[in-house]
Amino acid sequence: DAGITQSPRHKVTETGTPVTLRCHQTENHRYMYWYRQDPGHGLRLIHYSYGVKDTDKGEVSDGYSVSRSKTEDFLLTLESATSSQTSVYFCAISGKGLGANQPQHFGDGTRLSIL
Amino acid sequence: AQTVTQSQPEMSVQEAETVTLSCTYDTSESDYYLFWYKQPPSRQMILVIRQEAYKQQNATENRFSVNFQKAAKSFSLKISDSQLGDAAMYFCAYTSSGDKLTFGTGTRLAVRP
């Protein structure tokens, strides 16, 4: 299994509070991704990184920011959490851009509830 | 924008039988990659099978195979000899750039003993 650790695994917080989710990899892969999973929507890309300090927006980036100061860590921050951000968040990694040779491997997810 | 459609929210199969899950996609690209991921109740996302669009031969991984119809933009997953452990959500996914996956909404597969 790909070495991906997401923390925390579960979190409950209140509207308006800041939240940071962490993704840590031991594979030294270049690409890292954050997705959210909601019923009826599958997984949707929030942000991704193609190298240290290199990030870009995905399909549903509003309300989220990311940072990648070293290869192994990719942080997702909700500056002021809202109830619409209640979701399951997945981190994924891949070795390079072409999907077939280096498909994305996923962490175990973080269930985030915002009350 | 690329879209991926899974038109079967739920499917059911008898243990040891064969089931086919459907997926269609929309793209103007000629070179791309398609995937099926399995998500059991444990919530893990597990890569089941992948297909490169430039390859005409359908991918196969043990009991899992695909029927890739490029002209029809169809990518169905066939599970043979279904087992109880196959019960899960199955997601079809697409990428052309290689750096972003577009997922379908998933098909929940139940396996009857």
C-alpha cells in the first residue's frame, strides 16, 4: 500500500473556526491532491500540488487554501469553516502526471463535521 | 469540461454471477486514461483497473475486466464470479492531463449470498 497518512481521521468543529487537515506521504511522489466526497457528487478535486510550493486550484477550491513546504506534507486549510464544508476529505498522491503509469493512490480519508 | 456519468446508482448481483457496471464520459481529447476505483465500507479508495485510450485491447485484472468503446465513449466494468467482498461503491474516473481526475457519482454494488 502507498504510504499516505491523513490526520486527523475524524474531526468535529464549529462554524467559523479554522481547520487544517494534513496529508503525509513516504513515497517521495511529486503530485499530491485534495478531494472532497459528498453523496451524489463522487469525489471532486479541491486543490493539487505538482511540487514544493507549487499548487493549483481544482473544481471546488472556494473556501479552501493549501500549502506544501516540503515534499512529504500537503496541508488543506479551511480558514473559516462553514456547514457546507462538512464532508469526507481524501488526499491522493501520484508519481508523475500521466495517470496510467502512475495512478493516484488515496489516503484513508478524514471525516469532517462542521456544526 | 470533461464529465463522467454513471447512470446506475445501485446494482445487485448474486454471488458467483457476473455483473456489469456502466460508465460513459465526455471529452474532446484523443489521449486519456480511464480508471475504476472500489470503495468498500472501510472508506478506502482502491484502484481496480485502468485503461489507456490509445490501447485497443481491453484491460483485465483477474476477475475484473473492462469493455472500452472509444467511439461510443463508454467504459464498463465487468466483475465475474462475484464474491461477497466485491460489495462496495465503484467509481469510474477519467484524466487527460494526468494531474486531475474527474469522477463519476458512483454505483453501489450489493452481492447477495
